[in-house]
Amino acid sequence: MSKTLQVAVREFVSTVSTKGFVIGTLVFPALMIAAIMVIPKLLTNESPTYVGKVAVLDRSGWVGEDERTLTDLFRHATSKEGRAEKKAREDERARQIAGAKAREFGGEQAGQMAEDMTDQATEQIPGDESEVEIVVLPADIDLEAEKDRLWEGSAFEGGLLALIVIDEHAVTPALLDPSPPDDSDSDEAAIEQETTDDVEPKDLASGDTVSEEKVSPILVYGAYESFVRAKLDDRFQNPLKSDLHDVIRQARFAAAGYDRDRVEAIRQVSPPKTVEVTAEGERGRAGSDTNILVAMGFMMLLWISVMSGGQYLMTTVITEKSNRVMEVLLSAVSPKQLMTGKILGQMCVALSILGVYLTIGLVALDQFNLLYLIEKSDLALMAIYFFLAFFFLATAMAAIGSAVTEIMEANALFTPVVMVLIIPWLLFVPLSQNPNSMFATIIGMIPPISPFAMVIREAGTDPIPVWQHVVAIGVGIIAVYGAIWATAKIFRIGVLMYGKPPNLRTLVKWVWMA
Amino acid sequence: MGLVEVGLSDAIIIEGVTKTFGEKTAVDNLDLRVEEGALYGFIGPNGAGKTTTIRMIMSIIFPDSGRLSVLGKASAVESKDQIGYLPEERGVYRKMKVGSFLEYIARLKGHDSGSALKKKIHDWLERVDLGAEEKKRCEELSKGMQQKVQFIACVLHGPELLILDEPFSGLDPVNMRLMRDLFLEQHADGVSIIFSTHVMHQAEQLCDHIVMINNGKKVLDDTLDGIRARYAPRALQVDLLDNDHFANLGQINGVREVERIDGMAVVHLGDSLEAQDAMREIASAVSARRIELRQPTLEDVFIDMVQSESGKSESAIRAELRGAEAAEVAS
């Protein structure tokens, strides 16, 4: 066995057989699993439990058939019974639709549909625990004084939580004149015309400036204003708003004489399930979000494995120096053999990490039937870019490790390396979303970030021309060769240097020394 | 007197080797031959260029100019496996077990793996009283124990040439003696040895050939006997019966200087006075228990040579050397 290989084997075994490595390697997937499975459970999606009042000033003046005002409807909708009713109504509707479809299509597909719809319908509305009292404000209230109450008292002890001012056109629309302004008319050409309860538009053609042709007016509904206490949780506000929207819609339908359920049905356009047709057959299509996740996954794998190997390499070089075992080794092997052996050993370490994580990732994808997202060519390219990325980082880390005596001293030299490694993360979004932009093309050819950039680009939806891979890999190999050459020089001088740690300039000087 | 016997070739040949680090010339046009099987003392003060020369011999660094040959090869790159090197900056893998560390280094040095090597390691550890430590991690060993492990590491593969850079630093007297016996045993087996130290009396006790360097230049290269012959005693050592007579010694004609060293009066002779005559004169001038020739130590020789070159006072140079030694003992 050659000396280089012996060094490599020791480097690999001594790194992999430590408890720190085993724990460190397994911690990451464990964290990922925790992030996916445990954390959402710990992060309850519930708003704080508020106890207080919501004041409503209803300027619409609408009163329904059963003498109930908007506020009455709103009070009912926000009550526990109201929310339960709404949920029951939605569930019922979903069930009816599913049942109807099942009768029509029969079989599995309909069952799945029913399930989907029920899932949507049963989505919990959070913030149920809060106790809210809806208070009606008289029309002549001093609004400014009322607003001041929003910062008095406590949101948990009966204070005013929100103040809602419903617009006068919230239920019945204002009518606007759509005809272009006329010279002969006054500045207020588009006069807002109020409607009365009968919702009968006034005859706009009666004016002398408008031609014989009758133009129908534009209906403009008002909404409401909402003043809330500072820092009132969105998860509390949103269901309230949603209830109010429901109530307003309900009132508008009633006022206009429409059947609410019918209109809701008309509005509904179910999004179709997109099916990708490939040579292997049809399959459900994952959205571009999934593609970004794949790019993210590839980038993470590459980054973590390369970074770990590089870190270990730097640490072991520094350890050999600070242990003073370096010169003992150099009596048996040349600096070049030592460096090559160590880099190869750590390459195997990085490959192991990559292998472990990739396997976990692929098994997980297989579990969710998403394995088709990964193409074999992607994996092959990632392997090539792994080697390029690893050699870039490993040479830098070997050079740094050889130049310093203590880990602490390495920080100053290590920082620029980390900054370069962060660039692909900063460019992740533009690279993954527009992999074929001029910018992405150029970044993909600049070592040492090219391997990362190319992996991100490749995982995107837009295929990259093959020649760009050829160029990126070619330029990468040349640059790696140069990096190894320079590092060999720094390493040879650095490993026996003790004392004041060199700065970047000194390192560059070493490269050019004979 | 460089004795070249028939049949003995040179283990190391250095011709006109120069090495500079930036502004500083560490080794300046050095010529050196080390015969096969010899025990060479490589001495000089700290910073004289000893370690740089040794590193060039080991091909860890390369000379700017000049020629080097080690064990008949153009450089140690090809003969590394036949050399055992105990560097001054030496250490062990702290987390590695003693046995595994020795096995790793021996295999890097080209030793076959297998049970033969394992047995050899075990035997060596037994010899230096570390048999029980084979399975321990290196970091559990004391500094002295680690040093013994390092020595084993540099002889395990059966080298033809041993280079030992300050091998005794940090050792207690018992272990120093043990290590010395181990060197001498290797020497008796015909291994060429270079023993580098700044502690000159150590070299004096062990070596048969001395190479002295100062400021990167070789200032002395001779057998110990040759040096002694060359530096004929120019001082007498007098053990006075009555210390009041000390002043009388200085009044003898031709005496350059009298000093007191370790309770003895040391009389330095001027050029005009022969040792034989001086003895007679002293015997008549004072009553003494003992009067004898004072053999020059390597330190005296070194001072003598450096003095003429640098113009520093004798006491200053001695203080420098002693200072380095004291620092060594303290550490």
C-alpha cells in the first residue's frame, strides 16, 4: 500500500471512528425529521386567548327580513354556535358534492375527491378560545374617543380589541357614471348617485349631456374600516374578518334578492389536477415549488458534505501541527504525499456523509412516492460537482490548516472561505428560478462557486444546455488543478512554521516562493 | 583528522549547501561528510542552523544551492525508509493508542504489517518499561514516556541512519541514561548516528566525531581525539591547600589570568610559558594538593573559535551557552 494511501486510510478511519463524527452526522437528519414532524406540533397555531370587546359602528343601516342587523349576524357568526354551524354547512356541502360525483363517476376517484373537499372544509379556525363580546355603537358616537379606548385596558381583561366601522355602501352599492367626463359638465361629472332601498338605478340618460344611448352604471360596494389594538394577533383577526365578510356577503345577496348558495356555486371553479405526460406514462405534476425544494435539497447535501470534510481536514492538519507530530510524519512521507493522503481520506469522509444523507433523502422521497422528482442524470452531475466543490474547499482548508498552529488562529483565514461559500446561498433564488438567465449562466462558470451554482440550476425546471456543464466542469478541473498546485506550496512551507500565523498576503507570497 | 578507512563509504555527503529564509542565511555554504557507522555529534548554540541542516538531510526542506546525498541516494526522498529521525519538534497523535501509533509510523516507513511488527512493538515497549501502556492512548502517557515511544518509532523499521535532534531534552537522568544506552546499542549494531545538541558536554560524552556549526557555518569538524590533540591544554588546574595563596598564582611570570572554577584555581598560561615549566613554578609558589593539566572542553573550544570571530567576551559567550542550558533544564 502506498504511503499516500496509508495516510488516507488513517485519516478516514480516525475521523469516522470518533463519537463526535457519528453523533454529528446523525444529528442533522435527526434535526430534519424533528423539524418536519415534531416542531409543527410544538408550534401551536393558535392565537393568544383574548377576552374583550369588538365594537361595531354600522353605517349601512341594513336590516334583514327577520329584523336582524349586520351586527346581529356578525355576533352570531363569531359565536361558538355560529362557527360550528358554518363548519357543519361546509362539511355538508362537501359531502353532498362528493356523493353526487360518486354517483356520477363511481369508484376511487370520487372517493378521493370527497376526501380532499372534506379536508378543506374541516380546516380548523383557530382562536376559538377567545371570548369576544360584540358591542353596537350608536350612530352619533364620538369615533375618536372610541379609538382611544383601543390602547386602554388589557386585551385579556375585557378591554376593547377592535373597532369596526361598516361603510354605508357595504350592503347596497353606490352607482357611478361610466361615461367620460364632458366639457360642458361641471367638475363633478362623475357624481356619486345614492341608491335607496329599492336598488333602482336612477335614469342617467335623463341628463342633457348624455346621448340617447343608455349606459349602465358601475356598481361600487363599500366595505368597512377596522381599527385594532396594537399587536393584536393576525390569527385572531383573520377569522373575525372572514366572519364579517361572510355576513356582509350574506346581507348583499339578501338585499339584491339573490340566492346565496346558488351564487357561491356559480363562483366556484375547482382547480384541475395537472397531469404530466412523459414517455413512462402519466403522473401527477409537482409544482415548481417542489422543484425548488429539490434544488434546495441538492444544494444542502453538497454543501454540508463538502463543508464537513473540509472542516475535518483543517482540524486534523492543525492538530498534527500543534501536536508536533507533523515532523515525525514528514520523516516518513513527503509533504505532498501527506497532503494528498489527507485530502483523499477526508474526501471519503465527505462521500460517506453525502451517501448517508442521500440515502435518507431518497428513502424519504420513495415513502412519499416522489422519487420521480430525482433524475439519474441529476445524481450523476451532482457526483461530478461534488468532487469539484470538495477539492476547492479541501485545498483551501489544507492551506489554512498548514499555515496556523492553533484552531483559534485559523478563524481569520477561514472567514473569507465561508463568505465565498455563502454566495451560492445568497444567489439561490435567482439561480433556481431563472436557471438560464445570463446571470445564472455566468455564475455557473466561475469557480469555486460554479459547482454549487450548477447543481442549483440543474434542479430547476428549465433544462440547462449540455455545453454549459462541459464548460463548467472543464473550467472547474483547471481551477482545481491550480488550487492543488498552490496549496502544495503553501502546505510544504506552512507545516513546519510555528509562531505568528501568516495573513493572506503571506500565503500568496509562499505560493510564489521557490 | 578526518579518518577515511578503506571500505567505509559516506552515509551523508553535503557539498556547498546554502539555505536562506528571507533575509536570514540559516546554512551558509556547508560541507559535511558523515561516515557510515560513525557517531557524529552535531553541536552549536541554538539558532546555529543545526535543525535546518537536518531538515535538508531529511528532504523536508530543500537547499537553495549545493549538493546533498543520503545513503548513496541523491536525496532522502528516496532513502527515507532507511532513516530514523527523531525531530526536535516531536509529538504523538494524542488520541491514538500507543501500539497503533507505533504501527502506523512503522508502516509509513515501509515496514510490513502483520504479527511480526506487532511482536516487535511489544518487545520494544517491554524494553523501555512501557509494556503495560501499549493499549493506552498516547495522551495518557507522561512526557518522558512519550519521548521513549517516539524513540521506538524512529528505530522500529531498522534504519541504517539515525538522526536525533536534541534527544535528551526534557528527560530525567534515569531516562536519559536509558536512552543513551539505546543509542549506543544502535551504534554498536553499525547504525550511523547524527546526534544534534546544543548541550556540548552531552556530545562530548557520547560521540567520536564532532561537527560544530555557528551562524550557519561549520567551524569545526574533527574526531574528539583530534580536537583534544589540536587544542593542547593551555591551562592548569590547581587544588590549593591554602586559599590565601590564590593571589600568588597571578604573580607567576607568563600567567595570563587566574580564575576560580568549582573551587579550583584555574591558571591560564600566556604564550611564553610552557605547561611543564608552569607546573614547576606553581609547585614552588604555592602549596597544593593537586596540580594537573586542564583538558579543554568542547565549550572551551567553541568559545575559543567564536571569540576570535565575533569579538564577544568569553564570559558573554559562556553566559549565552549556559543560559540556553538553564532554559533547557527549566523546561
